[in-house]
Amino acid sequence: MPTITLSVPEDLKRGMDESKEINWSEVARTAIRSKVSQLKILKTISAKSKLTEKDALELGRKINESLHRDLAK
């Protein structure tokens, strides 16, 4: 499996360190997998749609915000 390096702010790392029982690599993989899936769906929709690229980007931003809120809970 390929390896990536992820930089996080110090305060986030401190919070992660408080929960060492969490497999943070799996959390990141799940979030990345979800994002890739969303992007595939967005590309499929936009290929069949009359939305402009600007419209598609705005829709993507809204999806990202919604995903962020859901993951933050």
C-alpha cells in the first residue's frame, strides 16, 4: 500500500494524541475514500448536466461543507 504524509496543525495533533486508541490512518483513509467517491459522483453528474464549471465548483464546496459538518459531529 502506498504511503502519504499528512501535515496537521499542532493543536490538531495534540487532540489526536489525546485519543491514541483511534486509528488515525483509518480515519484519514475513510475521509479520503469518501471524498473520492463524492468527486466521482460529481463528475458523473456534471458530465450529463448543463451546469457550468462555476456551478459545479460551488456545488462541490457545499458538499465539502456538509461533509465537514457531518465528520465534526
